[in-house]
Amino acid sequence: MAYPNFNQHIVFQPHNCLDSQAGSLLQQQLAEILPDRHKLWVIDMGDVDFIDSSGICALVGGLNAARHRGCRLVICNLSATVRLIFEITQLDQLFEIFDNFEQITFAETPALIA
């Protein structure tokens, strides 16, 4: 699972499936993030074609950890199958989900108020 650093955000890129093994690894990596260095946590799901309940628990745990530390966790690049799972479980109501990484960087830029 790769995770390059970008300024104030960090990107996680799980591969293939987000099951109990990959979910545990992701949850461990999310727990090790230094909140004063990374305010935005991005999980790029572009290479994930399967997610089970353990993977979902890891994502929810990561979201709770981010919020507890005053950070923001977002998800991008969901495949059609994984997006359907998010919709059925109503996790699309809980997470900020973006179609691609560029939308995140655009959304993170504060709007100017005249």
C-alpha cells in the first residue's frame, strides 16, 4: 500500500481488495499519521475492486481517527462495484467521496468571499 506525501495531505493507495488483512494494514497506517503534519488524508481506491466488512470497518475507524485528530479523511476513485457497496450501506452519506484526485485538490481550496 503506497502512500506518497503532498504538503499538508497524505495519500493511501490500497490495491486489489480491501479485506481483513489489507484493512488491518490500512488501519495501522492511519493510526501512525502525525496530525500536525497531514491535515487531509486521502484514500485513493482506484486499484480496489473488492471491499468486505473488514475493509469497511478499517475505513470507518480511519474516519473516526481523522476526526478525533482534527483532520479530514476523503475517498476518491471508487470503482462501480465498490461505489455500489458504499451506496447500499449508505457509507456514501458518511464519507466525502470524489470521482478523482483533482476534485479533492480543487475542493480543498477555500472559496473567496467578496
